[in-house]
Amino acid sequence: MKLRQNIRHFAAKKALTMPVVGDIATDKLTDLHVRVFGEKADPEHREEREPHMETFFELTFDTYVRALEEGYTEAKAREITHIQANFDFYNHGWTEMMEFPVEELEAHYERYEEFFERYDIDIANPLGDFRTKEVPDAPATPERLDDPEHPHAEGGFADDVYVEGEDGELRVGGREEPDDVDVGIAPGLQDVDGDAETDESEA
């Protein structure tokens, strides 16, 4: 799939793998993802979906850290969690929130099949072994699967992770991790001491 990647994603990676700071980062990044994906939801359904998304996204950060521990790059570890989210959106019929088309679900699964099988993750069970707490239910819109519309989806990127950098260049696999990343610039963390804005590109 197609992701954005900048220095703040590497700061988030560093934050999420640190003691104490990791818990703060998880809370802040969960809030960010709820906002970003909530803005993609049908406005009539956004509020009722937020408790579900909050817990779901929180648990995907455990997946992200585990993928990093197993040697996946920042981009691939993050892509794994985005795929989990898209499985969940699909299961609920929240097609307007999906980042890739319905017909690419299997292709995205197959690229990480070894990892997904190891943790009992599949399209029907997006969290697998990472479902370590109860995820609140949220109303589904299954009728949208009959003729899915996904205005935020970008197709044609199912064969690898494609990363758009700050320079607008599209790179397969992502950029090289920079040295000496300041953890304080991770999305959400700077809000501890200030009011810096975050946007969709930080997710």
C-alpha cells in the first residue's frame, strides 16, 4: 500500500519502543489515528465508531512493536498495522474509510502471511493474538459491501510498501532510517509541552 513517511515516523518508532515514554506515545498516537480515520468516516457514524477505533488502534501498536522486534522496517511494520485496520473496516462495511480497494485485501494479506499466521491474524480476525482486551462493538454498515465506495483508497500498490517522502518522491520499501532522531518530535508527543498540529500524513 501507499504510505507517507517522514522524520516524525522514525521519532514515533523510537518513542513506542522506550519504557514509560512508550505508553505516552501509544496514547497520543491512538488519539491521532482515531481523529484521522474518524474524519474519513461517514459523519453520521463517526461518533459511534470512535470507542471501537480507540481500543483497536491502541492494540495495533503492540503489533507494530512486535513487527519491529522481528526485523521489519518502520514502513513495513506500520503497513502491517494499517492492513489490520483495513481488515477491520472491511468487516464492518466501513468502506469509505479504507486505504486500498476491497479487491486488494487478499493481496495485502498474502504479503505478510507468515507474520499474520504466526499471530493468528486474518481478514476475519484482524487483531489475532494482539486482541488482549475487549474491543467495544460498533455498528456495521454491511450494505456498503454490495457496491463499495472508497474515496480515500489508492489502488495499485498491493505488491509492496510504497512510501512517499517529504520531497514527494515515491520509494519502494521506505527511506533509510536517520541517525539521532529526536523522540520529542513524534506525532502527538510534542503536544505534551505545546500545541503543535498533526495531520493525516503523520498516521
